[in-house]
Amino acid sequence: MANSDQSVLHLHPLVPTDLPTHPTLAAHQQSSPDISSFIKRVLDEAVVLVDSTLPQSFHSVSKSKTSPPSAASVELLSRNVSASALPSHVKREGSSSSKGEAWFARRSVHEDAAKDGTASWAEFENGLLRNHSANEMDYTPDVYDAHKVLEWNASQLGTVEGYEEVGMYIIEMCHHIPPPLSNRVFSVLVVTAFISNRTSPNLPAFIDVQIPVDISELQEAMYSNGKHKNEADSPQKKKPITIGQYTSVERVMLVEEEGKGKKEILWEMATASDAKGTLPMALQKLGVPGAIVKDVGFFLGWVAKRRKPNA
């Protein structure tokens, strides 16, 4: 599906042959892209989304959403992409992208300080870049499992032009959904890296990218192949599950406050998703904006608890 000139930030999942070679994928890969070129393409596309598409093509819904205990307000943005505007390779029958994509985004600016209501740069880096998915499970109430399926190690990743400390893995993120709906699993390829800071070139910035991936044929998966029904280690994890699709880009930059020389943290995130099952997309569109705004407070509340002794 994803040739070297095709975009990947969509709801149509990648398949093993779209991914760089890995021992776990070998039996399912007749061919595979060069790993450095693949990662660079993913990260370049993600940077374009937050650098250009977000400011130019998303429209602001509200600039003053609150997300306690965050002291900063959150700007909410949205963008609807019609099916006709999407590339042909993501519009196959049955694809979540075949009827268009509803994107939502948020932007918030935080004081660079390890105190209530905000967090320091080190806390953002340790919470959102390092162990991104495991931390997300810790601070998001409805996530009950983050099953890592495979990971490319440093020697496999090598160097990627323009990026530093690159990480890449596949994980299944499990979300509790209130009855009568079933729980959801989102199987995603996660790519993380330090990137150039376009606003303050001498200050750090990083990015997290998540792309849906079809791992239903992998024995190492737990939920996408139905293995959880018998092999999961708790009643919650054995419950029926529906496979959804999710893509996102999250960028965090340390920037200098204009005219004051004071540093602050710019946190931006954009996402499109399809929970699948019987949940109508119209209802999903109503729920996603509030959920991504709440994530700001969830994260900062989690950071605050971790500062306390014996947390």
C-alpha cells in the first residue's frame, strides 16, 4: 500500500510488507522498505502536518477549553477531509478512510516548571517521549492494557537524517468502552524522535507519531488475532474486543516566550480515529474533541502525582 511516494498518516492500516524488516514480521514480508527511508518519510510527513497543515487547514473551534488540573487553557481545532481529497491508496472498500477523515487537534502552552498545574521540560520529555505508550496507559483512565508486540532496536534503526534518538515499535492499546458496546483495541506503529525546533532552533523538540497497522496474522499479537480470549491474564483483558483505527501526531517544543526571554512549552496534537463497530461516526465526532482536551489534564495530573514521594 505505502510506496515511497505515498502518505501514511491516514486511517487505512499499514500491513507487514509496508514496514521495514523485522524478525517477527519475516514470515509475512515478501518485500520491505529501507528502514532509514521509511522512518524519515513518516517523520517528515508528521512534521509537515504540524508545521503547515495544522495552522493552514484546521479551523479553531475554541481557544479557551479547560482541562483541570492544567493551569493552561487548551485550543481545540478541527478539519474534515472529504473522501475525494484523500489519496486513492487509502480509499479501498472497507477502509475507515473510504468515507473521508475527521481530524481534531489541540494546542496548549505551558509554563516550564515542575509545579502544580504545569510541568517542566524534563517531565514532558520523560512522560511523552520516553515510554510513550506505557505512560499513556498509566495516565489515561480508560486504557487498561498496552501490549507491545515488537520493537526495532537501536542497531536496526541506525541513523535517520534530520532526526535523533529515533524509536519505533508496534503496540496494541486497549480502551474500556461502557456497555453495551465492546472494548476497543488500536494496533499502531509508534515512531518517536527528537526533531528540529523551528521556533527556537537552539532549544529541544520531539515528536510522537502513531499509524494504524494490521497485525491480525501475527502470533506475537494478543488482541488483534483474538488470542486474548484464552491467553490474557485477567477477566478484563479476556472480554470481547473490536479493532478500531487511530492515527496521531504529537509535537512538544521548548520555546522562548515572545519578548520576555522566558521559556515555555508548546504542546500540539492532531488525530483521526474510527472506533468501528456499531458506534456511528457522528457520535464519535461528538466525543473525540472532549477526550483529547481531557488528556492534557490527565497527563499533568499524573506528572504531579509522580513528583510526590512514594507515588
